[in-house]
Amino acid sequence: MSGITILGTGSYSPEFRLTNAMLESAVDTSDEWITLRTGIKERRIAAADETTLDMASSAAGKALRGIDISQIAVIVAATLTPDYLTPSLACLLQRELGLPERIIAIDVNSACTGFVVALKTAHSLLADAPGKLALVVGCEMLSRVTDYGDRSTCVLFGDGAGAAVIRREPDGVFAFDSGARGGTEYLSCRAGYLGNSPFVVRTADKDCDGIHMNGGEVFRFAVETASASVARVLGLAEVALGSVKRFIFHQANRRIIDAIARRMGIAEEKCFVNIERYGNTSSATCAIALDELLRSGAASRGDGLIMSAFGGGLTYASLYFEINGDLNYD
Ligand code: ACO
């Protein structure tokens, strides 16, 4: 097996804080309901002139601080809310950050599972570029696709970005597990297209009308699949659950994280949680959490870390790796 070194991380959250109190005045909800059912107190919402690229490049710029950018050979950007269908967010980042041209620059759309899948994708692609680096980004502008008239979803989502720069190492552990149960019935967000061909009249295609979700079904899916996926990844890594130092679960709902931890017997203090401040930022949650965890100094060299996410697709993915290298955030 081959491991990874994380050389840098960064994150970005828009300034505007949409609090539960503000939502109380917009839809039939309450701070008490949102806090009890989700753990969320506020989420960040991008400004009208802010783009997904703005957020992603801000997070990526921090992750790249002090790094020789000529060594970047791979950019993988996870997002379901890119500014353009083409160019990809990864290509826009290549230009914005002045990264090399001889590069693989691709987007991954795996919804909330995106950053975990992007890390795996980057790790695999680096097999062909020994010693080189990958920039991995999770960035989402969910406020663009949230229906603020739907109380069952609008209280959940926020905007934000996180990034990491990684190198594949010949030694070490990097175990991965993933799955998909495709379908639109429990969680979907339709793409918006013109649909104005004068030659073919389409009645089935509609414009994007926001995220639709059956929260209860996604909740059950998340707890069941994340627990099983983490167990499989531990098996692949040949690591005992008790020896894992830190867990980063997708920040969708505090109760989901608690339920997974209870079911698996994971001590609460090992689970990183910041959902109260950001809500669910889909592919950005694990990236922001990784940045905050490493910056806080709460994880150190040699610590085993599990990152596990679930969401649209439906999809799930889990990773186990060891913190390798010394990060300097001064
Ligand atoms: N405020 C007040 N009441 C509400 C609200 C609200 N914001 N939203 C729903 N309710 C009501 C419902 O109408 C329902 O009322 P009823 O009993 O009179 O019918 C009641 O609260 C309970 O609703 P449930 O949907 O059963 O509430 P639940 O405890 O399941 O919580 C939630 C809902 C928070 C959405 C939860 O199911 C959840 O977190 N699911 C998982 C979401 C997730 O993980 N998504 C990840 C992927 S997102 C992506 O990929 C982009």
C-alpha cells in the first residue's frame, strides 16, 4: 500500500452568517427545532457577486502557501455547484492560481461524498507522477440551489470551500471504500438547461428547481452505509477501531454523526464536529473539517484518521490514512 503526506490545507467561508433566528422570520421553523434536529446554529452564505471559483481559489491559495506550485501535477475539484458546466472548476483553478499547464485538471461530482472521492482520485492519479503534488478541493455554493421556501431543506445548507495539497508516498496506508445506490427518489437536484430547441419539443426536462430530499430516508442510508463503510475500510487498513485517533464524518446533521458513533462505539470526543457554524456544505464539509482539525493541532504526526461521507447519488465513501509530515501554519 502507499500512503499520503498532507503538505498544506486551507478553507474559506463567506462572511454572511445566516442564523436560525433569521430563518425563523423567513419560513415556519424555530431555532429550537433546527438545533435539536440538526445541531446547526448558523451557515455561511456567499455574496451575490461571489463565485464558486472565488471560494475555491481562496481555500486553495491557503493550502498552497509555501509550496512550490511547479510541482502540482493534478487538480481534483469536488463540486455539484460549479460556475460553469465547462470549463470545469479544476481548470478555472489552474488559471486563477497560475498552476502548471502539464496537469490533469478534473471535477468530481459525488455530492457530499465528493471530497473523499476527490482525495482517492488524486491519490490514484499521482501513481503516474511520483514525487509530484495534487491540489484537492471541495467547494460548494448550495445557496444557489436551495429553495428558501422549503423549510425541510433550507435550514440545512451553506456555502464554503476547503482544500488540501497532497503527495503520494511509497510507504504508508491509504485505504478506501465507496459505494453508490443510484436514483433520484431520495435526494436530487435537477440541472438547468435551455431546452429551447425549435426542432425537438421536450416536455420532461425542467429547469433546476432546487434540492429535493427525503430527509428520513437519507438519514437512515447515512447511518447504515457510513458505519458499514468505516468497518470495511478498517479491515482493508488492518487497523483496530480503537486505535483510530480522529474521525471526520460529513457534517450533514449532528444526530447522524452521533448515531454512527453510538452504533460503532466511537468515543464522542474523537469525532470532529463544526456543523453548528457552517451547516451542510456538501463536498466542502470534510475539507473544511480537515483544515480546522489540523490547524487546531488536535491531530499530530502518526495519528490514524478516518474520513467518511455520504450523500447525493446516493453515494458513500470512507478513507483511512495516517497524518504524515509536519504542517506549519504560522
Ligand atoms: N422546522 C420545523 N419543522 C420542520 C422543519 C423545520 N425546518 N423541517 C421539517 N419539519 C417538520 C416536518 O414537516 C415534520 O412535521 P410533521 O411531523 O408534522 O409531518 C417534522 O418536522 C419531522 O420531520 P422529519 O423530516 O421526520 O424530521 P427529521 O427528524 O428526519 O429531520 C432532517 C429532518 C434534519 C432533514 C433529517 O432527516 C436529516 O438530517 N436527514 C439527512 C440529510 C442529509 O444527510 N443530507 C445529506 C446529503 S445533502 C447533499 O447531498 C447535497
